Amino acid sequence: MAKHGKKYNEVAKQVTADALYEPAEAIELVKKTAPAKFDETVDIAVRLGVDPRKQDQAVRGVVVLPHGTGKTKRVLVFAKGDKAKEAEAAGADFVGDQDMINKIQQGWFEFDVCVATPDMMSEVGKLGRLLGGKGLMPNPKAGTVTFDVTKAVQEIKAGKIEYRLDKAGQIHAPLGKVSFDADKLSENFKALIDALLRAKPAAAKGVYLKSVAISSTMGPSVRVNLQSFR
């Protein structure tokens, strides 16, 4: 069992382990119990009532958080010609084609998200092992393989995140920073939960939203009452 420091143990006393808190109350509690001196990230963990081993129950998608995550993502766009110029105008941090592919093959990974135009995917696909292992491979389902590079870049910069079911049947995602107003975190929370509800697989049976907990990077986990969402 993991051991926690004195600061954590002190703030953890404010959280009743088996209690279910209303979303707004849970968010206030997470903000109050963040023990670190830096601006911690507020994370959410959602356990879904699906079988992650079955393809027809996979849950994956994207959502633009109304108030972003508090972190500006560095965007790399694989594109040529006019689409490369469009990506630069949209605010992409890095734009290129074979030159960027070569840099990555040499070990460069100074970016957070990759976008690629469809005509570049035959070349970008050669980076499958390098990008895929880091969760950076462009994907049509995530909106990162597209000719509309302006929209893709602007949404990522505005706070678009990708969520994906893991092997344990859970979704993990950031909701923002502890320094955010509680109302902003609440709106981000609702946007993500609504997106998960829309993404519910037709094959999913029984209770879909099984449990939700939020926490700061270094703080205790707070369980959320989801009755209103169910």
C-alpha cells in the first residue's frame, strides 16, 4: 500500500472515503485539498459498465472542454503546400512533411499532439511504432487526420482532449487546473460526462456510468454522486 506524506494525510482527513459528493461539492473539496505548492491538475477517473475486451463496447472520442485544460498543447501538423501554410496561420507550433518525419525518426518529440492531412498518412504511417507507443499517432476518430487543419489546430489549442477506454474499463482525463474557478471546472466536468453519455455503445447493458472520482495531482480522490446523470 502506498505511503503518503504528512501534507496529504492532513488534507485527506477532510474527505470521507466512502461518501458520494455532488459534483459541485466534490470540485470544491478537490480544490481545498490540493496540497502541493504548484498549480495541480484536476483529473477525473470514470469507470464504465462496458467490457473493454469487446470491440463493439469500445469507448473513444474527443471533447472540447469549454475552459480548456490550463495547458497549451504544442501541435505538430504533417502537411504540404497550401495546407502547410493554413496550419501555420492557424497557430500550429510545427509544420512540415518529410523533414518532420526525419526529425522524429532521429528521436525528436517536442510536441503534444499530431495532426496530419489524409494525403500524408502513407508517410506518417511509417512512424506507427514511434508515435503509437506514445499515443501520438494521428487518428480520424480523434479528428487529427483531416484536410480541415485550421479547425483541428484551433480546437486543440482551445482545449480539445481525447478520451479512450483503458484495459480496466476506465476513462482518465484532465479537467483543468486547481487555480480554475469552481464554476469552470464544473462546466468542464459536465462537458466530459455528456460526451461519455453520447458515446455509450449500443451493446452496453446495465449501469453505464458506474463510478466517477476526481482528484488533484497530489491530493486525495473524491467520489462523485452521478445520480442526476443517470
